[in-house]
Amino acid sequence: MSKYMLVLVCSVIFPLILSFYPPLRFWRNLKTLLLVLSILVVVFGGWDVFATWRAHWYFNPEGVSGARLINLPIEEWLFFIVIPFCCIFTWEALKFIKEKRK
């Protein structure tokens, strides 16, 4: 497992597990979540493809696996799913906690 993939797995493991906590009902808006994540993948993935094509930045081969999609490491594509998912989950969890305190 690459270093980048390890960071992604460590980032998502607890939010993913906790997202199934029934009272939170995080998955009630699954369509909206998938739409938002898809838009992020297209916009920022496209941006990254362009930036790496122009050599504005690159990915250290020591930190990523060899798997690539449109010249980006698979970890970079997953980044655009994992990190926004974690942010959205955190936001929803904090809203849930705030509502429970009322």
C-alpha cells in the first residue's frame, strides 16, 4: 500500500464506520452526496490532469502506487472522494450533536 493510500485509508476509516450510526441518518441524502462528490471529482480531477500535463506539479513515485487513470495516480482520484466525504460527514455529525443538545 502506498503512503498516499495509507493516509486516505486512515482519514476515511472512522468517518465511514460512524456514518452508519442509525440516529445520524447520514445516508438519507445519498443522491445529493454522490452528486456533490462527482462534481468535485470532475472539476478538481480535470484541474489536476491539466496541471500535471503542464508540469506545474507531479506526484513522487515513492509515495503513490503505479496505478494511474488519465495520468493521475489512483490515490489522487480517491482524494477527491475521501476528503470531501470526511468533511461532509464531520459537518453533518456536528449538526447532529448540536441538535441533540437542544
